[in-house]
Amino acid sequence: MITQQRRKSSNADHAALSGRYANGLEIAAVDDYSFLVGRLIDSQTLALATAKAAEVRVSPHAMLLATGTIVAQDYVKVLAACFGVKTVDEGSHPAPHLTLVDAVSLKPSEVYIKADYLSRAGADFALVTSAYFSSYEGLTTREARLTTAIRGLIRNAPEMSAYGPIWLWQVIVIAICLGLMAGASIIAPHPTRALLLALITIPFFFIVLFRLGAFFVMLVRPENARQPLLIDEPDGNLPIYSVLVPLFRESAVLPDLIVALSALDYPPAKLDCILVLEASDKETVDIATSMRLPPFMRIVLVPDRAPQTKPKALNYAMHLARGSFVVVYDAEDVPDPQQLRAALAVFQDHGPGVVCVQARLAIHNAKASWLTQQFALEYAALFEGLLPALAAFNLPIPLGGTSNHFRRPFLEQIGGWDPHNVTEDADLGIRIARA
């Protein structure tokens, strides 16, 4: 708790941290981070970080954390010591009535204001890192987020969810059709068989017609259409990009995944990479927590509650994401380092009317065996022929389960993913088109 005596005795620290306040307004924040000098870094390192942060338009401590110059736990401990407040050990559980303050996502001056308010209110609070805050921010908040992740779409648009897979009127129509078919088969079996064959042929005819159209699109498509443009913006204008990677029993690929994500060509201070782990998957959780993750990467644990599906995990993690754009990767993905910049270029080029970008997928071990060759052929047909044709004909696009980029506000507007649908990717593509 911050007492009046403590505020006076550490006036030098508070002057640097809060920038001195007059009538509730901050009038100077030049030395906001001077408290780090001599404790975690030297003055030259702070000056360089401040200059780089100004270029990218992030706070100096975000730049220091993103580059690995300091670690979040040390930063929070030093900040808490300057304020005379307590922090919580990363490996422990917080007390039930302890209010947690995320000291990493806010500027020091903002943390000061919040801490001062809680102190005056007589609250028991502690400064913590963003990762710790995500895991233990409070049972009520976590429960509300979990409920929204599971029942948000059902509550707001029940007709769009697979929770109720079949409606009463559909049952009635199916029963009537089956009854008519059975009766017709008894009364006139040969004409009925011919009619059924004709009905079955119709959808196949349209499938063949579409594939011919896709082949024509491939022939007339410009060769440079396969070369994505990169966004022509300085790093300071780039938005924060959240990368969601849901994992379940995939501890074996974690090291390769971290290497692949670390190769992304994007300012680390604006990269918000979240490993979305199931709390019940102890093996993956233990290995992930024991690894030294890059500063821009954090772990979010999804509470163990049915349904245990990828879309539920994505919904849960999205509420903790910081980015205005979101991309989903799978554990075995090796995304092109330029993919985020390429996706932003497409969003920028097409304007707000485009809310999702699907990246091409390719099999990296196509020549390993006959089976992998078939996978490679199937992926090539889908991403070089069928999906471009759907886009050319302005038809709904069933998304793949990975490398989908979204404008986050729109994704939240339509309710995110359907946690009760095991083909949540294709379902989301259709719901986007309907919206």
C-alpha cells in the first residue's frame, strides 16, 4: 500500500515516474524511465531504447522488453520497489482477494495513478507481469471470459452455431422426404431410381462446372498475382499484430514452432504472440513454461471445461490479445517471415471491405513419400486453383484452419469462432460472407 510517508520519502523516484502532476494532468514525462538506470540498464541503453521506441511508436519499456534487454519480472520488481508496493512471485498463486495490476501493459505513470487510487481505496493489490495477469487476473473475470468463449455465439446468434445441429422444421422436412421416397420406391421403383440418380447427378454437374471455371481462372490469372505485395509503411505506423497458436499435446514441435515464429519480420514491440494451451495438457504446459520464450511471446492457459475444442481456445485467447489484427497458426506451421506485412498490404489495398485474408499453404516435405506428394497436389489445387476461383466469382470462401488473418473488431462483431463446430474454419468463412 502506498502511504503518504512513503510518497514523500521516495519523492525522487516518484518525480521521475509520475512526471509530477498538476490538477490531475501530467505536465512532464521526459524522465519516465530514469528509475531503470543503475538498476537494470545504464543511461546509454535507455537513450537508445527511447530513440528506437519513438521510431516504432511504442513505450521505451516495451522496446526494452521486446528486445530482451530486460525481462518482465525484473522490470515489475523494480517498479514495485520504487512505488513501495508489493509484487507476486511468478510461481505462486495470488491470494483470493488480491487485486492484480498489470504493470507491463501500462506506462509507469499510469501504473502510479492506478496504484495510488487502489491505495486510497484501501485495496490489497500487487504489481504483476502481463503473463501472470492473464493467468490469475481474478476468478470472476476469468469465468466471464470462459462463458463468453463457450456461449457467446449461442447467446447472440443461436442460428449460426452448431450447438443445436438440427432444427425442428428440418426434422419434419427430412421425415416427409424420406416418407415420400419410401412410398414412391414401393409404388414405382424404376422411375424413382431414375429420379434419384438424376438428383444425385445435379450437384456433381455443378462441381465439374466450377472446377472447369477454376481451371480457366488459373489460365488467365496474371503471373504476378502470385507475388504478394508488402506494406509500404514505416514500422512506427504498423499496428500491433496478435498471433494465436492453439496447441494440444504438441510439445514435440514446440522448439521448431518458436524458431519459426521468431523469424517473423515484424517489430517485436508490436508483435503479440500467444501460445494457447489447454490447462489439462500438463505435458505441453510444463515444457512450454520451462522454455525461455522470446519477449514478445506469452502463454495463455484455457480452463478445463467442455467443449475442449480449438475454436473455444481461440475465443478465450482473443479476449486477451492486444492486436487490432489477428492471425491463427497451427503448431506445425512455418510461416513466411514476410507474411504479416503481406497480409497488411492486402488489407490496406482493398480497404475495410476485406476483413479476412487467407494465406496459401504448402507441404514442406512434398517429396518425402507418395502420400506427401498427394497432399502437396491437393494443397496446390486448393490454393492455386479453387480458392482463387471462389474469390474471382465473389463466392464465399471456406477458410483453412491456419494462416487466417482477420481484422479483430469485425471478428469480435460476428462472435468469433463457433466452439461447438469441429469445422470452425470453414464455418467462419461462410459466416463472414453472410455478414
